[in-house]
Amino acid sequence: MPSPTAPTSLTATPAAPGSLPLIGHVHRLARDPLPFITSLREHGSVVRIRIGPTPAYVVTDPALTRRVLVTDAADFAKGGKIIDALRVFFGDGLATVADGDTHLRNRRLMQPMFNKAHIATRSTAMIDQVRALVTGWPEGIPRDVFADMNDVTLAAFLVALFGTDLPEHLQRDFTTLMPEIMKGTIRQTVLPSWLNRLPLPANRAHADRVRRLRELVDQAIEHRKHSAPPSGSANRATEPPGCPHALRTQEEAGLFDTLLNAEDPLTYQQLQDEAITLLTGAIETTGATLAWTLYEISQNPQVEERLRAELASVCANRPLAYGDLDHLPYARRVLQESIRKYGPAWMVTRTATRDVNLGGHRIPQGADVVWSPYLHQHDPAFFPEPDDFDPDRWTAERASITRGSFLAFGDGRRKCIGENFAWTELQIILATILQTWPRLELVGRPPAAQAVVTVKPDTMAMTYSR
């Protein structure tokens, strides 16, 4: 039955113009995806597009998207082309596992990893790791900012996830492998599934890298199993202060120990899948957000001046500490505006589990339903002058106008479990870069937004100077 708030009469769902025989709107999604997805708002609250011969229904009204994600979530299962492609890589990690008992159980097991109190226990290790990397960048040499941000976010997340005593060769191999893994995964999400199954050199190379990644995850898990205290003694930090076991646990523990010491533990395959899901989510979206933030800072001197003044007033001449983050509200607004303006996700899919009346439009069972954080976060009805970079739109007085249109972390039961961690990591890295480097300068042309799985810069070179 339709939702009580839904219109009882059905209207014809408008079709997006420009569909071509056989390929539908694939040419638009490949050539100019962001202008295309935002243009759909002009045609209605739900618009039908074709991805090849297959119809998909794009929701352009944030109130209807909330129905898809929250109110009527049972009618819209996790699935669709993008999710199916990612599942080949992630397995049944939390981001891709089907709705149901397995998802609920795994989410409950992982939730303690990402509460603020637990994240705080890893903050010092993360800050130390980020500072070591950022201070090691050569001064005045043009660098690939997106690559730098991916490297530093991965390094910070590895130390948070697997602890400070993760062997150096594993850290190095993860850092080398993950960028190539992401390129291959992105390629497979945009190509037809039949093409991905052919024994082409690119497909074989990607499969080999995925196998290698799983081997690295296996080694990291085994290392944690032998390093972590066994279940029942997980709180060795409560032993007497002089006890060496307590000290080692506090300094070396990682978030992943929560899963290893769970009373109802995951299988080895599930541990693998969750580790890969967490690693990928930690670098691609966070790295893109930080790269765009540094770009906007370099182009907006007033924003940079306010950021540096706030940081100086809180930290003075000492290094950042975790307790400082709550006292940097302007930095938080700058990061939130970067997330709003650049996604990070631009196209997310669900699958209708039955015939559904969505805002007066019939969505047939089995159809892909598309929602886009990028589209909603560029809606001028909620975000005036959406192409402007304006951190002050997130002040308490102005933020109420968004009315549920900021959906970068999703919503409902599938909302991103790592949101608290993402904010912590973003703030730590941004503040450390600003403390270390008084001058950031863009080199070469301004970057163009490139929409693949996330919205990332096509190129971005900067110099860091003192």
C-alpha cells in the first residue's frame, strides 16, 4: 500500500530528454554527469532516465528522497547498478550487504567502533601520524593534492583501525595498492557488467590487485589477533598503571579490536569485507573533501584568514589536540560547505522491492531508484547561490533552511556509520596542514569536477610553503 502521505492518484513520470537508441542517457552520464543530473530537477520531482535499455527513476525532491531512505525504506532495498558493481569488490561489507538480519547484526557489532568516546581514544595516534606525514612534504614543490590527501587519510585511518604497531611493510603496501584498486573499482562501476567479465588485461590486473588487498587485510587481521587482548581481558588498560600490558593496549590498540573481541564474532570473510569497506570509504570520500577544501581556501583569502585566526586563538603555538576540535566551529563549517558543494557522492541507487507510489509516480518492482546528494545540495531552493563557496550558510541562523537537503552521509538505517569518525579525521588533517604550512598556492589551472563514484578534481597541483 502507498504511504498515507503519498498522493493516491498516479501521474505519468516525465522522461528526461536526449535519450538515444540502445544507450539511453549513458552518453550524458559519461560526458557531463553533474550538469545532467542537476538539470533533471526542471522536469519534475521524479524523472525517468534510461541507462542503456534499462529505465531508472531519479528522485529530485529531497522530501521524496527522505521517503526512500527513511519513511518507506522497506520498499527501497540497497541495490542497483552502482551497488552491484561495488559488491564485487567490497563483498558483503556494511555498505553493500543486502538489507536484513545480517546488516542489522553487523551494524550493531560495529557501532561501538564509531562512537565519539571510542574515536577519542585513537585521536592522539591519528594526530601524530598526520603530523609526521604533513611535515615531511617538501617546501615549494608542486604536488598532486588529491594524491596527498588520499595518502594522509589512509595513513590516519590505518593507525586508527589496526593500531600504531601495524608493521611498516603493511602500511606501505596498503598505501601503494589502494589508489590502483580505486581506479579499477571506479572503472567497473561505469562499464557494462558483461564487459567487466571478459578476460581483458585491465580486468585481470584489477582482480589480481583485489586478491592482493585481501591478503594484506588477512595479514593485518592476524597481526591484530596476536596483538589484541583476548575477549574477557579487553580492558587491560584498567590494570595498575605500572602494568606494561595496560600501556601497550592503550598505545597500540585499534578500532578493529572491537570486532575481534565481539561476543558474537564475524566470520573471517565478513572481517575481510568490513575492513575493505572501511578502508575504501575512509580514503576516497575524505580525500576528495580535503582536496576541494584546500582548493577553496587557496581561492578565498577571507576564508583562509578566518580559519587561521580561529586555529591560532585555540592552539596558539602548540600542536593540535583532540580536545581542540569542538572549539573550531568555523573549520567545521568550511568542511561542511566543501562536502555540500562537491558531493562527495553524486549518484546512489536503491531497488524497489514492490510496485510503489512515490509522490504520485508509479515505481515498478525491481526498478532502480536514483538519488543524488550532489543534486539536492545544489538545489537553489534550499541552498541559494549553490555554486558559491559560503561556509556561513552553516551558521545556526541560516542552516535551518536546508530542511533535510544535506544528505552527504545518507539517512535512515543505512546512514554512514562512520560519520563521527569522518568529521574527526577531516578536522585533524585540515588543522594540521594549516598549522604546518602558512601558505598554500594553486599551481596551474583550476581543477574541474570529475564525477565517477565520488566528485573529485580532475587535476590539482599546489605548493606548500612557510
